[in-house]
Amino acid sequence: MLVEKATASLIALEKVGKAYEQPSGQPVVILEPMDLCLKPGEIVALLGPSGSGKSTLMRIIAGLIPPSQGQVMYHGQPLVGLNPGVAIVFQSFALYPWLTVLENVELGLKAKGEPLGPRREKALKMIDVIGLDGFENAYPKELSGGMRQRVGFARALAVEPELLCMDEPFSALDVLTAENLRFELLDLWLERRIPTRAILIVTHGIEEALTLADRVIVLGRNPGRIRADFPVTLPHYRDRKSSDFQSLVDQVYKILTNPEAPAEPPTLAASNTTSVATPATPAPAKYQSLPGVRIGSIAGLLELLEDRQGDLYRLAQELLMEVDDMLPLVEAAQMMDLVNLREGDITLTRIGLEFSASGIDERKRIIRQQLLEHIRLVQQIYRLLQAKRHQRVSEELILDLLEGHFTPKEAYRQFKTAVDWGRYAELYGYDEPAGEVFLEAAPTLETPVVT
Ligand code: ADP
Ligand code: MG
């Protein structure tokens, strides 16, 4: 459909790395040397936590900043200075308040030395395509956020860039506006109504990346590096509720929430609908991995959600938290069926609501119930304890059990988390000097539903 058959790359990074010198003179590595090739016909998403160097990488591709090693090849030639084939849409819109919509859109063309006649014509055409018709003479302050970002798009597209780069272009918009604009952009691209051969979008939204992109590159941080690079072969317009889509979301979510784990990209493409020939291999039964967060923090999240349901990204912003710091909390709350996460929106479940409306004793009871129902490691520890005559179990035994599924370091982390959660719920305690977990004096438990 939209795939141009050209295999030649538009832009190729060869061992491109970036380091900045600190005031002390010591270099700090922002991007590890990487190879990366952008081809015509694809929408590529650069997905990663804040600080993983997404913007830096995009700026290097655009020629706004030079790499400190390696080189950027543009049509087979080393790039020097600004990349003439790239235009950028910024999160902050970056419009000139004293210029009209039309004048703002003309800016890039003007910079390219386009004379007034054709410049105006191209700008007006793009204003029309992008849905700004009638606002040519308005000033940015008269426009809503969504309309301002349309100006950002029109300005970038008016120069007919080969590669349209967008740095979190929807994240300053409200959820509905963002959704609408995302969809319109995709529409324009799929119908080939915009003059661009490839799109690179920087995002930290998993669903945004998987909704738009034909290929997703996951960056990790400290230092910035490519952790995964995989195609998304689901046909556009993607049904976000489909199991294929959700499976991809889950897998990418796992990568992002396990920044230290080795990336496992090859399996990500497996859930596409086009590979009819490959028989479905049964997924290995995975041991549930607990995010290392405290129940107290989960409680904090639930309290905040009580009067502030909605988009996870916005919530994180409001709390001055990075989405990736919040993800483990959300994941833990989800595991315990305290929140629902759908299409980036987070809401309390009935049990979550009950939790946040309750006092401490009731909260402990709820967590106890949810742990025993949903958290396998807690169930296992609890059962072991009940089976033991002295109702004590050594830490080693539990670690042995865990090391069948995790590295020793991760096993220990899992153990600590299970101890923390079980303690909160007063299911069991932990005798650190003895290295033993012990059963709490039997609380009034209703029969746990253990599956
Ligand atoms: P992202 O867009 O993924 O959030 P950035 O590319 O903005 O990441 O930044 C990556 C890292 O590089 C951050 O830790 C940031 O502080 C650092 N950084 C970015 N620009 C500079 C600079 N000019 N000097 C020093 N450090 C920088
Ligand atoms: Mg950035």
C-alpha cells in the first residue's frame, strides 16, 4: 500500500554517538555509537523514557547538532550542517506570536529562499490540506492548542521535506485533540496527501508509537542506546482493542518497565497478522515479574486517581513524574486489579475505588485479598508458610524457587518486593537476622481465592 519499493536509505547513521563535556571537563555519554537507517515509505517511532536521548538523536538526524563521533549519511553523502531534507514539528509548537498563521507557515519556505509568489501558493495549499482554512490571518494566540500544532505541521510540511521529524508533537495537547490530530496525520500520510517520504516521530507513549509506526525503535537510557528495533506489520488503521495490538503493547511495556533486562525484540514481530506460514509456537509460561514498588506508593497513586482519572501521560506530568517512573506503580496496581489501563487512560477499578475510600485496616484487608488472588509469588510464600509446622520459611528456599526464573540479582529484588507487599498486608513478616519469612498471627482472613 504505502511501502515504496525503494530500498535505498534516506538517512543512515554510521556509528553515530554523542557526548557532552561537563563543566569539570569530563565527557558524559548521551548516545552510545549506533547504526540506524531510515528508509522511504516508513513511519518510524523513536520510543523511550525521558532522558534516553530521543530528542538528541532526532536533532542529529536533522543536522541541528553534530554527532561527536560517526557520521550521518544523507543520500549517501556525509551530512554537513542542517539536513536539507528534514523539517521538524516541535512539542511546544514554536510559533512566532507576532506572525500570522500564513506568515508562520511561510517561514521555512522563506528560509529556503523561495520567492513570495510560489511561497504563498505552497503555504496556502498546505494550510488547506492541514485543515487551517479560514485561519490564514489569525495570530497564534487566537488559536487553540490543536490549531496551533496544525500550524506547526503545515509549516514543516510546506517545505516538502523528505523526512518529517516530530518531537512529541501531540503531548502538549489534550487527549481528544491529540487523538484527532494523530488520526488526521495518519490519514494524510496513508492517502499520500502530504509531500513527505518518511516520518520519524519521537514519543514516550507506547500506544502512540504502535498506533502510528511501521517500525519502532526503543531507546534505553544511561547511556542512550537502541534496545530494540522491530517492525509493526499490523495494517493501518489499527484496532487498539485487538489482541494483536494489545500483545504488542504488553511486550513493549515489558521492555520499558525492565530497563536493565536484555531487550528481546525478535519476538515482538511475531504477533503480526501477515506471517500466515509460521505456526504459532506456544508461549512459554512466564513467571509473573513484580515491579519493585512499595504498597505505600501504590496507595498514593490510587488516592490521586480518585479525583483525577484520565490520561496517564497527563497525570504523570501533573505529578512531575516521568511516565517511566510511574509505569511500575501502574503495573503493580494493575496486577492487583486496582486500576484499569486502557488506551493510555487510567481509571480505578471497583476494588481500587473501595481501597482509596477506606481506612488503613480495610486497606490492608483489600490488599491481602488482592495479593492472594493475583500475585503468584505471594501465594506461593503464603502456602509454603501454611504447610510448614513452624510457619517459617528460609529466604534461601524462596530465592531458589525464584532463581529458576530470574537472575540472582533479580530474584532477590522479587523476593524483597514480595516481602514488602506481604508485610503490608500482614500476611507474613520477615525476620532479617534469621533470614526467614514467618506467618503473621493468623489475621481474620476470608478464604483466599487461590487459582
Ligand atoms: P529525551 O528527548 O529522550 O528526553 P534528550 O535527548 O533531551 O532526551 O536528552 C538526553 C540526555 O542528554 C539528558 O540526560 C539530557 O540532560 C542530556 N543533554 C541534552 N542536551 C544536552 C546538552 N546540551 N548538554 C549536556 N547534556 C545534554
Ligand atoms: Mg525529548
